[in-house]
Amino acid sequence: MGEFELISHYFAAAPCAQGGEGVALGIGDDCALLDLPAGEQLAISTDTLVAGVHFPAICDPLLLGQRALAVAVSDLAAMGATPIGFTLALTLPDVGRDWLAGFADGLGRMAGRCAISLIGGDTTRGPLSITLTVFGRVPLGQALRRSGARPGDLLCVGGSLGNAAGALPLVLGEHQAPAHVGEPLLEHYWAPLPQLRLGELLRGRATAALDISDGLLADCGHIAKASGVALAVDLAQVPVSDALVALLGREAALRAALTGGDDYILAFTAPAAAVSSLTETVHVIGRVLEGQGVTLRDQQGRDITPDQRGYQHFRETP
Ligand code: ADP
Ligand code: MG
């Protein structure tokens, strides 16, 4: 199968590539064209997933397609943006029809759940790697940035944390768990649903936001730094799922929630009144203070901040 046949069969013909709101021109020309309503800004983000680094080299292509798009769209949710379209730059070692069919199916399913259209891409040969660029729209000046947290705000998250980190040993086949424990965790790993509705609700309410991808404490550090404030996290308030506690026990579940990656849950700061006006379930896990950095507090308010805060590809050598 040649490059053009591959593109047209698996991608251009896919239901998710037939256009949608804001897509003036999709796959087939030198560029796609997007329409942006007056008074809105374009939000853009790119993510690359490399086999053996971001996902196991051998895995179900349908799950991989789902997850790759979810991870990318999560950045739109974190900005309070509404999805429009995405491009797919795919590097493949060889062309396996089953693999491509599964991958395109997974991508299409997640595209449907996020109401986002495939608008273009690039196809090359090489070690398996997937780069997705997502485009969304957000009313002028209302994007949720990392830099607006103010002392006195509450620190909140949009759901339980650590599930994907807990699932990783199951994904890698290093560990087994009964279905009622393993399945909900694996669902978080393979199909994290971007919190798009929450992101849109946070416009005009949150003072800062991001999606947690590298661990709660590490990512809160980004808000603290960008906003020039300190964040204090109350350990007792950090939400963990029953499945994660059943798999790991409470202590290790909390460790996964604080430092494990791949959550794709929103973390945000907002004044208390704005938090109580939200119609989505959120968890208040701490406060914004004057100062800098992120601290973890126990129930007595003592500082119990761990050293290891999250995952980085390139760590500074001590
Ligand atoms: P060009 O050579 O002009 O860059 P290509 O031949 O690479 O164009 O691609 C032809 C069309 O197919 C373009 O519209 C491009 O966006 C789209 N395309 C290529 N690869 C993919 C892919 N993996 N998924 C979706 N669209 C793709
Ligand atoms: Mg090209």
C-alpha cells in the first residue's frame, strides 16, 4: 500500500475527517482552513508520543489511537478551549493494515467523544511515533492560563488522581488485578476523557489552570512559578479512587496521586465563590498563599513535602 492510498483509506475517509464546525477545508489540499468566529482566539498545542517512552511498543492500536488523541485534547480543556480540529503526523516502521485500522478506529472514537475533526497530517516511515496538533477556540482574553493564581484562592482538581499511574504495571503486564479493580484503572490509562466541559465552565471563574500530566505536585509547581505564589496541598483532601486504594493500599495510592503521571485531570485555582458556583464536581485540595513553591501538608498542617515530585524526560543532574 502506497502513502496516498494509506492516507485516503485510513484517514481521509474516516468519519472524523469529514469536517465539522469551524472546518472550512479538511484533508486533501496543501493546508487545512479553519474559520474562527469574531472575538475568539485560536488555541494550539502539539504532543508527541514515542513507542517505548510514552506507550508500550506492543499494545492494542485502538487503545493507542484513543489515548494519543485524548492526551492532546486535554491541553485544550486545560485552556478552556472548545475543540475544532487536529492534525496527525504519523511515523510508522511498516504498514500493517490491522494496526492502521485499529489505530484509526481508536482515534475516530475519541474524536467523536471530543467533537474534534481530523483536518490533515503527514505520513512517514521510521520508528513508531505519533504527533498530534490540536486546534481549539476560546473567547478573546478568556483562556485559562497558569499565571493568574492569587493568594486566598482555593486549589482544586477535577477528579480522582493516580489512576493511570496505578494502571501502568497492569499495562506493562508486570502485575495482575481482578477485573473490578483493574478495569476502571486501565480505562483511565487508555481513554482519559479530556475535561472539556469543566474547562469551558472555568472560563471567567478560575484564575489559573492546567491539566495534570506529570504528577500533581510537579504540575502545581508550574502554576506556583507562573503566578508567583505558593501552593499548599492538604494530603487528606487529595481524591483517590476506590479501585486505586484496592490495588495499592491507601498510602501508595496517595503517592501515585501526588507524583504519578498521565492523569489528564484539570487542576485550577479560583476564589471560593467561583468554586461554589460550579455545576461540575470538583475537589478542593488546598490553598494559594503568598510565597513560592508547592508544599504538602498533613492534617496538623505540618510540611510533609516529598523529594520526588513527578516525571521529567530531562532531569537536571544534582
Ligand atoms: P504535502 O506533500 O503537500 O505535505 P501530503 O502528501 O503529505 O501533502 O498529504 C496530502 C494530504 O493528506 C494533506 O492534506 C495532508 O494534510 C493529509 N495527510 C497526510 N498524512 C496524513 C495523516 N496521517 N492523517 C491525516 N491526514 C494526512
Ligand atoms: Mg507532507
